Amino acid sequence: MKRQRALEKTIEATLFGAAAVSVLAVILITVFLFQSGLPLFGKVKVSEFLFSTDWAPTAATPRFGILSFIVGSFSVTGLSLLFAVPVGLAVGIYLAELAEKKNSRLIRSAVELLAGIPSVIYGLFGIAVISAASRTLFGGSGYSVLSAAIVLAIMTLPTIINVTEVSLRALPRELKEGSLALGATEWQTIGKVLVPAARSGIVAGVILGMGRAIGETMAVLMVGGNAPIMPTGLNSMVRTLTMNIITDMSYATGDHLTSLFATGIVLFAFILILNLGVQLILKRTISQVEGAAGA
Amino acid sequence: MPDTKSHGRRILQQKAAFAAIRGLSILTIAILALIIGFIAWKGLRFDRETRSTVLPFAEASPKGLAIVVNRESALEVVEAPVLLGIYTDEYINWSKISGEDTDLLPVAVDPATPEGAAARDLVFGAGAAEAIAWGGLVEFVPSPEAALEKVRTTPGSIAVLPHEALRDLAGIATVSLRRLSVVASADAMALVENRQVEDMDDVEVARLVSGGVPSWAALGGPELAVAPIAPPAGSPLEAAAKAAGQKPAGNPAIDMAGYLAALAGAKGGVGLAFAEDLVAFARSGEEAVALANGEAPSLAPLTRRGHERGWNLSLRYLVEEPRLSGRVGGISTIILNTFAMLILTLLIAAPLGVAAAVYLIEYAKQGPLVRILRLGTETLAGIPSIIFGLFGMLFFVDILHFGFGLLSGCLTLTLMILPTIVRTSEEALKSVPRALREGSLALGATKLQTIAKVVLPAAAPGILTGLILGIGRAVGETAALLFTMGSDYKLATGLFSSARALSTHVYLLFAEGISFDRAFSTATVLILIVLLFNVAAKRLVGRMGRNAAA
């Protein structure tokens, strides 16, 4: 009996160890990233790193300014959300409220597949179709903020669709029935009651999609043009934080290498802030729902 | 009544809104179909623009001769200028000709024999034998039989033989020859006021040769009337031209020997010629003297623009090893590496993820500890792959000294897909009814026995779905693998050997500018694997749903 208990204890400890791997990994990632990137700030001022657009890591007097890449990341991501949010919302509403079973199954499969397509394949598609179309329509090289944003929009679409659908489905039935009983049309109910009620879940989904988009590397690398300049317009080439890391990684040494890890820290910080935002919003929603149920 | 009016407007509004929503939903499916369809189409078929000085018309038995290669060769058609290059050391390897990484061995029958002389005339054109510069690679054999034997036994060899010497086709393959060229006199081809005759497509070639184009200016050349000169009546050239679908106008009474000289002498002359005759003409007395004096050659072949279409993704591509960075060969080792990577990742990630889920559902008490563990999983799920790549490089590659290799790559992937596996396993465990656990415990089973023999089997389909979703994500990963698993395209021999996965191969084929066609072919294979995993996961979910319903 005692041996049995000891065995149970060991197994529980082992299982706990497995459950702790994720937390441990997050801690290790944070520690190593900071350890490798922070030394840069002994040589370069944080403000200069973040707010200068002068990126010349291999010059005689190397200069490390990543503002262009921060702006690049956010402009590409923002623009992609501009495309993805309306479409994602519409498809989410369709799946949750309008679609017959057969249609919704078809669309859901399509959305799942879109989510499963590897990012290099999006990149390849982007080069051959989107960049080529942009080249003929708007001139230039076709590798631009716009092309990257369109590819990213397609990639973030599944996240936004899924979260919208789930948030709408989670709403209590009474909400919809009440509105319909008051004589509102179905569309009024959706637009004025259901979507506002599911707002926080949808916002969380959009932020989640934004996190995915900011962290995306391969697809934007292949269609963004990767010129280390401040993007001046939709048709301008762009380099994002992720592209900056992967482009130079294969040959960088010394301070240059450290600066790439520092770029990683900035990216990591943005992602953590976005994730924290999602957690907070979802937590507030849950307590709101619970509070409403209690009252 | 104002009320019905506004009601009507609202209904109209609703109709418009729903139509827009339906339209956008269909757009999603259309985008997916476009992406998959486009990649698959480009992956399966290639369509390249080609430029060549010979027409696509191919002869199986030019001048009663046959070109033979070793059975291993993929070569089916050869252009006369390439054949000449093969016998003059312009090529030492098949990679630029047929995409094979095999050394080239040109075999020639002794030109002193009649058979050898005929073969020589097909390659170099007729004329003074002493002016011919054979390549140093060429291996001379005494008879057609000996040449056939050499070709049969040596991969990468090629020979030109009389057609009747081919009694036994075992071990060899015949290759047809493209040697029909369109030639123009030097004045038509000259660069005048920055204008020169442009490359032309098949339609333009046919019109030009049949006299349908009045002036060279129409083709970007000088203001000069086109003077089409037809081949001698009854000559093999005329027969070939007819067979190639060309309709040369006129019927001048000249013989073959005078034909090229007439072409060269005509103002704005254009006509058809065999490539080897052009070579011989260029070697001939007058031309050589003219060239030695720094004059332009008096005859030049026109360049034809065409499209080459064919199958891209062949069985050959799947089963051959990649060579020369994937320029030639296939992707067999890369497919094997990818599956080795997936299996190893699964071996590490599956027990870890399932154990974590079991702890969270079956053991842990709700509280701050569980909240921290969940937060860890959530955070890990949100970290972008490039950060995983950086971490893997720092930790697994450098600090743990695993180096760039399978193990580092798989450990990095494990961390990436762990959240997916933990979350789906948790859901699966949660969906196992309490009654099952309680029944088992009531029968006297320990908690451990209950979990191992009752709960886990009941949750198995859900857990499996999570595993499949996880490796579905792993198979498409590139950014995290570039700096952890390396990019060696040879078969991985151990945990520490650098290995290239399919997704990395797609990226590198594009990034190193090796081949777009090959990138698309590899991408098609990758998409097929992803689709396979997707269907498998769906099947499992479907079965789980039925089980739950029952």
C-alpha cells in the first residue's frame, strides 16, 4: 500500500513536470532572448535603437535603428486587419447565424484548410499571384506593403472567423429571441444586438490575429521586398521586425547578431502585450457573463 | 403608411446585408480554391518560355542516322547546337542539357569509316574533315556495334549511328534531333539605328518564311524587303520544311550546294536550313576569310520564341535524390527527412503534451498554480515561430551543443506544437463522462489504473486529433527550422545530422533562385501532406462525434 502511494506520488510529480514544461519554456525563452539581446544597449541607447531609422549594422561605425521595421510591421499588420476584419466578421456571422448545415460545414472545412496551409506556400502564392497582379496594376516591383498585407489578411482570416463564430454562438439565446420578439429584423438583431454583445470576444480574436500577423515571417519575407527603408506608401517595399531577424541571421556576428536578438526582444514584447490584452479582455468577458448570470 | 415604408426599407437592408455576407463567405472558399488550385497547377505542369535557333520540328532519323543514349538518360529530344556542343566539350555534364547530374561521354565511330563520316557530317556538317575540332572528351570506337555496346554499358554516353545498326534496343534509348533553322542574310540581321530583328514566335516564323512579311522593319529590323528563298525542289531540306509545316514560296532552280550561298548573297534573304549545314558553311572558305577580316558572318540563324509545356511533378521527382542544391534530381531524401522529423517530434511532444493535459484535468486543483500553468500554455501558443527559431538556436544548438540537426529542430518544434496538443487533449479528457471514472473507482481500481485503462482510451480519438493538428503545424514550419535543423538535403543519418524539410526546401529553392517550377512541385507535395493530415483529423473528429452520440 505504501509502495503504491509512493508510485502514485512519483507519477503525479512526473505529470506535473510535463505540465510545467510550457511555463518553463516561456521563462527560458524570455531569459535567453534578453540575455542575448540586452548587451546591445550597453553600446546603443534604447531610444536610438527604437526611434532611429538608420540601419547600417555592417558599416564602419555601425548604426542600429529599427524604427522603419517597427513601422513596417505595424503598417503591414494594420492594413491586413483592414482587409481581414470585415471579411472575417461576415463569414463568422454567416457560420453562426445564417448558414444551413451543409454550407456551414463546407465553409468551416475551407477555413480549417486555410489555417493549415504552411506560410511558405502563402509566400509562393503571394509572389506568383498577388505581387504579379500588383505589378501590373500599380507598377513597381510588386513586392510591397500592400502585397504583404493581402497575404497576411488571408492568413489571419481563419483566426478572426473562428473567434467571431464562437463568440456569437456563446451568446444566450434569449438575447436573440428577445430582439426578434420586439419586432426587429434578423439583420437588426445581428447588427445591433448580437455583434455588440459579442464585441469583446471578437476584439480578442482580432488582437489574436494581429499577434499572428506581427509574428509571421516567411510569407511577408517572400512578398514584402525586404528593403531596409521606411515604407513611404502602399506600393513601397517594406521590412518587418521578423524579416530583419531572419535576413541577417545567417551571417551576422558580434554586435550585429546581438542587435538581431534585440529586435527579437522588441517583437516578443509586442506579442506579449497583445497576448496579455487578449487574456484581460477574455477574463473581463467571463466575469461579465458570470456576473450577468448571477444577477 | 410610413410604417410599412420603413419596414420595406429594413427588409431591403437586410437582404442587401445578407447577400454581402453570403458573398464574402463564398469569397473565402474561392480564395482557398484559388491558392490550392494555383499551387497544384503550377506544381503539376510547367510552362516555360524557350528561345532557340532551331524550330521545334524533330526528326527521329535524320539522314538515316539515329542518336542513341544510355537507357538511364531522361533525354528525348536534342537540339543540333547542343549536339554540336556535346562533341566540342561545351558540356561536360548532363545537368544543363537534361537536368541529370551525370558525366557526359560523347562516343563517336571512327570518322575514317563511312558510318563514322556520316555521323560526323550530321554533327559538324559536310566539308573539309581536317578543319573539324573534336572535343577532348570524345571517345572514338572502331564500329557502330562497338559504339552501341559502349552506350549500353556507360550511363551518360551518347552516340550517332546508322539507323540500321540498331538491331537490339536493349539498354539504350533513341533521341530525336531538332536541326531545322530559319536563317537570314547578314544585312537583314544587322543592327541599324539601334534596331535589330527581334526573336519571333511560330506564327511570325511561318509568315516570314512563306513571304507573308513584306519588310524586315515589321519584325524590328532594318527597312529592307524580305526575300524568301525556297529550298531546292526535291531536296531533303524541302521535305523537312514541308514536314515541319512551313510553306516556303517560290521554286528557284538551285541545288543544295548553292542554296546557302544564294541565301547569303540575297538582299534581305531568308530561308530554312539545317543547323549542321550552317556550321559547315561558317567553316567554309569564303566565310572563314570574311570572319578573319573582321566582317560580319553573312548568314545568321533567327531566334524563335516558344513555350515548353510538360509535367512538372513526376514520379521521378518523388523518388530521386536531390543533387546540386536541388537543381537536379528529386526530393526523396527531403520527404524522408520530413517524416523523420515529424515522427521524432511526435515521440517527444505526444507523451509530454498528454501528460500535461492529464495533470491539468485529473490531478491539479483549481487555483493560482493551474492558472499559471494555463497562462504558460497560452503564452507559448502566441509566440511567433521566428522567436522559437532564435531560442532553439541559442539553447538547443549552442548551449546544449546539439548543433544544427534533427534533434534541435524537433525539440524546437515540440515547444511550438505543445500548446495545441495540451489544449486538445484537455478538451478530450474533459469530455469523458464522470460516470466512467466513478464506475472504475467504485470497482476498486486505483486512480492511476482508471486514468490509464478507462479515461485515456475513451479520450483517445480527441487526443489523436490534437496530435495530428500539431504535426500539421510542424510540417509547414520554416522560420523555426532554418536556424535549428539546418538545410542539408542529404538523408539524415542520426539525431545530430543536419536535415532539410520540405517547407525549408520550398523556401530555399525560391530564395537561392534555383527553380520556381521545382519550388511549386515541392509545395504541391507539401500541400498534399497537409491535406492528408487535415482529412485524417476530420475523420477522427467525425468518429468521436458518433461515439459521443452513441
